[in-house]
Amino acid sequence: MTTPPANTVVWTEIPVRDIDRGIAFYSEVFKFSMQRNETGPNPMADLADPDGGVAGHLYPGVPAAPGAGPTIHLNVPDTLEATADRCWKAGGTVQGDPIPLPVGRFQYAMDPDGNSIGLFEAKAA
């Protein structure tokens, strides 16, 4: 018997209509170093976590209707404002104002395919 992972969420998958466009968007907005991966049954591009935390990938698929699918919150590489600006410039949309939390703040956004994403900035230590 294997030991279950410590995290409740173990993997995420984000469907995109065009894998190369999805790679370009997420690489630009979150400063990921993403590569197209052809080792599985479908092309994909990993959202890797170098620290071994929860990760996932993009894959060719049909996103849920806007507002109908889950929201995946991703850490911003710098500031919430800089990431939101890159999101707009890369073809996504940012929705509403930043929302404060005890552990940081976040802002809702949508990628070019209409997938709901959260831009999360952790509170400085």
C-alpha cells in the first residue's frame, strides 16, 4: 500500500484549445520555463514546481464555459500588479480588484481560453 501525498490537491490539468498558445501565455504571465512534452498519449506542457509541491500541466482540450470550471490559483513570480499586467498583455483578462487574505492576496483572471485562474501573491515573511 502506498502512502497518500500530504497535499489534498495532487495534480492540476488546464485544458487549452491550442497547446502552443497556452504555453506562450502561461510562460509569459508566470515566467514559467515551459516545454511541449510529447511523452504521453497527448501533447502537454508541465507547470513544474521545483520545490516538489503541487504541479500540473496544460493539455489540448475544451475548457469549461467561463465561470463553470474550477479556479486554479498560481503563485505570482513577482508582484500581483506586474503579473496582472502581463496577463492583460498576453491576451488574458483580469477580473475585479485584489482580494486580501491573512496569508497574502489574490486576483481572479481568465486565460485566453476562458479558464479561471487566480493570481496569488503570498504575504512577505
